[in-house]
Amino acid sequence: MHPTTLVGLTVAFLACGLATADERAKSPQQEFDALVQAQRDAQTVFRRAYDAATTKEEKAQAMKDFQQQSAGFLKFIQSYPNDPVALKAMDWLLRREPGGQATTAAVESLGDDLMKSKDMVDFCRSLGGLSNPNSERLLSTIIAKNPHRDVQGQARFAQCSILKDRLDSPRASPQSRAVIQSQLESQLAALIEEYGDVEDFRGTLKETAEAELFEIRFLGIGATPPDVIGEDLDGKPLKLSDFRGKVVLVVFWGTWCGPCMAAVPEHVELLQKHANKSFAIVGINSDRDRAAAKKIGSEKGMTWQSWWDGGTNHGPIATKWNVSGWPTNYLLDATGTIRYKGDMLRASSVRRNDKGEFEQYRLLDDFADQLVKELEASK
């Protein structure tokens, strides 16, 4: 059997969704679990088929077949529009095919009873991290239909989070960034006034929104961050302002954080690349044991200094910089101005190399190269 045919059969089975009597006897949660497992199986088969394909047409067909898997999740939502498990299926679609036809149809298929549920708080929080039109449509629907105050507060904060993603985008022009920031500040101020007492991870939405306001005013692209003054892992004094005149990558990290440690070889390579130029890396460490963090960092090749942030990921530096995820990165130019921040500094893309072949590259490398060239040209 041809590999792409095998993918088609697997996806066809998956797209049948809830067809068999055995499946209908399952609970919605069991059906969803089975759907996820079938998707994982289809993904394995797809990868084998895609790797085995020898022509562009075969690869395109394998991809097309695999993308049909979303039909099963749409059918699940249409079958259980008011079951809380439908939100898990919706989350799956939003994360994997945010702009797909099935996802758009699924947004319209969620039931009114579910949209009015008091148990929508966590789903609203999740939507705040998914910046796409379908997530925004869902939030607008929840705000229009849901009568519960805590859900309203979290939905409106999620809208602010999506707006903040646009503000932090390096693709935004200074003019559009100014408009977005004004709108975001206004929405956060209204949130504090109307829903400030709603409970949140930090305590209340007022505290969370105030931290966001501080970040967008003093830690946004184009801003000069407040100085960081403290001790490094050896107990020696360390100031961020001492690095003025260099391009600086600021990294919030911890040895407990897998993605943090996975990025260390890339950072070592970047520092070596600019070894004879005005480029530096400085970290903010969240480990409880600073000596152990120093030892592990050294073993991994971290030759740069790091502040010790009090032995917690809620230390004074991380709290002031409104850090909620690790690693969080900032790239500053030689004047100390934030030029890039957040997920863009961890992202990668694909482009053609000198041979015309497609290859993956890190956006951080391009951004650092750009700022180092700007600095050298200014001398």
C-alpha cells in the first residue's frame, strides 16, 4: 500500500468521528480521549508517509490528508455542543489550526448553555494566549452571553492579552504600536475599575492588570527598562546599566526549566559568534540553590553572569518585569532600549540558503546580527 494511501485511510477513520456503536457507548470524555489518540496515531503515519513521498505532489497529498483530521474534532463539538469537554476539542483546534475552516465552524457550533456556564474561567485564560481571529470571536461571544462576573473579567483580560501580543510584535510600526498601546491602557484601566476585585493567579485582576500596565509602559519595545541592581550567582554586585554600549540579551532562566536549558547551546553559539564585538548575555536566575545553579550553568557553558532572584520564580526582578513564563527573553540595543522581546526571540523560521535549499534558522540570530551591525556602523 502506498504511504499516502495509508494516511488517507487513517484520516478517514479519524474523520468518521463518532460513527461506531462502540464509540457511541463511551462518555464524551472517553470519546475525546480516543479522538486525541487517533490523531496521534495519524500523525505518526503521516510523518512516515511524508518522509517516504518522492514527489511534491505526494507530499502535498499527504499533508492534505493529514489536515482532514480536524473534521473529527468539529464533529465532536457538534455532537456535544454544551458538554464541557467540547472546550477541550475547541482548544485543540485553536492551537493546531487556528484559521482553519473546521475551527471557524466549531466556534459557531459551541452551545449557548456552555457559553453561559460559570466554569468558563480557565478557558478564557487559555484564549488569552491564543492570538487569532477565532479566539477573539469566541471571547466576544462569551462577553455577550455569559452572565458571571468572574468569567466576564477573565474574558476581558484575555482580550487585553491578545492586544498585548500585537503590541509586542516586532512587525508593528511605531505608529500602530502607539495606537495599540493607547487602546490597551484604556482597556486595562477599565478592567481594573470594573473587575479589579475578581480573583486571579496574582491575587486579583487589579494586581495582574497593574503589572501589565507597568510592563507595557516601561518594558515594551522602544522602552528603556528600569535598571536591575543586585548580586550575581557568586554574590558579586551586578547592574544592567553597566552593559550600556553593548547589544544585550537578557534571559530569565532556571535549571528546573527544560526550555531554558535547551536554549543554552544556542546562546553559547551566539556569544561565540560575536565574541570580538560588543555583544553580551546576562541572566536572571530563579533557582533556590544559587551554588547549584552556578555549577550546572558552568557545566553547560554559561560563561555570562546572572542575577540570583531570591531563590524563586516570583523573585523581585521577575515580579517587576512581569515575567510569567520561563524562559523570557529581551534583546536590548547599545543604548539600553528594548528592541525585541518574548516568543519572537525563541522562534525559528525557514528560508532558502545560498544553494537554494530550505533551512531552518533562529530569529534571535537575525535580530542580534542586525543590532550588532547597527552598533558597528555607528562607531
